[in-house]
Amino acid sequence: QVQLAESGGGSVQPGDSLRLSCEYNSKVRCMGWVRQAPGKESEGVAAINTGGGSRYYADFVRGRFTISLDDAKRTLYLQMNNLKLEDTAMYYCATASVGSCSTNARFRDWGRGTQVTVSS
């Protein structure tokens, strides 16, 4: 039912910026970004309460990443600045319709992901 399509990933150098996009067909009250690197557990990166507008960030991206929503374009964004080597991962757009909205929300529906690779 919920359809999510990520784009904007790529290969960049440390310090560069990328903007990830997630086109959605239906807005859910909690939407966010989750990443997973090979051999590691998934990590909640950022989330937004689409009703109240509250934003949540993992400590390791706070001050560098910004999550935002464009209702007109039906697109969720993740602006990533000052990228670091450890940011390398597959980034997924995800939604949570129940429970509290946070980076640890119960994200049920995920997109297919977009790869972000940071290397020197």
C-alpha cells in the first residue's frame, strides 16, 4: 500500500554533501530515514512527525543532517552535509504509523534504499 522510492545517493568524498529524496504516495504521521552498513545493525538516522513537525536526529548526525518534507512534491528529504567515512551505508526511507515518532520508531514500510558511499 505505502510506496516509497529513494534517490540521490552516490559516491562522494569526506566533507561533501548529498540530498536524498523519498517520493511517497501517502503521507504517514511518522516518516524517517534508516541506514544499514554491511555487517552492522540498522540505525535510525532521522525522523519527522508530519503532523506536528517535530524532528528527531541520531546523535551521530545531529548538526550535519536535516530532514524535511515537501507536501506539494510528496517528497521526504534528507540533506546530508559534511559527510564522513562512517556515513557509508544503504539509506532507506521508512514510515511508522503507530507508536512514538523518533529515530527508534517502529518503521514498518521501507523503500528499496539508495547507496551512499563516502571515500577518499
